[in-house]
Amino acid sequence: MIDMSLMKKDGILIVAPTGPFTDDDMEELRGTLSGMVADGDEVKGLLIDAKAFPGYADIAAMYAHLGIIRDFHDKIARLALVSDAAFASAGEFFAKTIMGVDAKHFPGSQREDAIAWLRG
């Protein structure tokens, strides 16, 4: 499950996992990102605020997540990972080297710094 909030004025989408990702979660995320792009809004930043990587409810959710990465990685200007979990450094590396996204990892206590960085 995920909670999402949109800072429309800033073009920043905040995603906070609250449990294992489901296919429905990924469809909701896809819809939100598609709506931003269709409206001509710049997706200036995506902030992932996660205490830990929650995993996937099933294989369909994982494939849906990979599809979102494939379809939107080039439409997001910056990605901030806010977490104290070990996966965040690996996520930053993956986003930078594989996806070519400007990404940065922030400790959990620096959420406001991450938002400021996304605003650029």
C-alpha cells in the first residue's frame, strides 16, 4: 500500500509506502503520473519516503512497478529517497546509473531538505 500527496505548485509527488505494493497501488501511481504528464505539468520531483522497502504483494505488482519505472523514468527530473534503510543508497545508485535520473538519498530526518533539493 502507498500514500501519495501531490505538491502541484512545485510539481513534486510524494510517495510513502505503508505496506507491500499491490497492483492497485501501481495503477494509482501510474494514473497520477500520467495525469501530471497529460496536464502538461512538469514532474519536477518524486520523493519516496520509506522507512523500509515493503516488498510486493505479488508478482503482478512487481511487474507493474517495473513498467512504471520504464515508462516514467525520463519524465521525472529528480528523485529523492528519504530513508534510513540500507536499500536507499542502492536505490540512489540504481536511479542514477541504470535509469539516468538525478537522484539523491537523504536520511529520514532530512525530509524537508529533500523537498528543498527537489524544488531545485
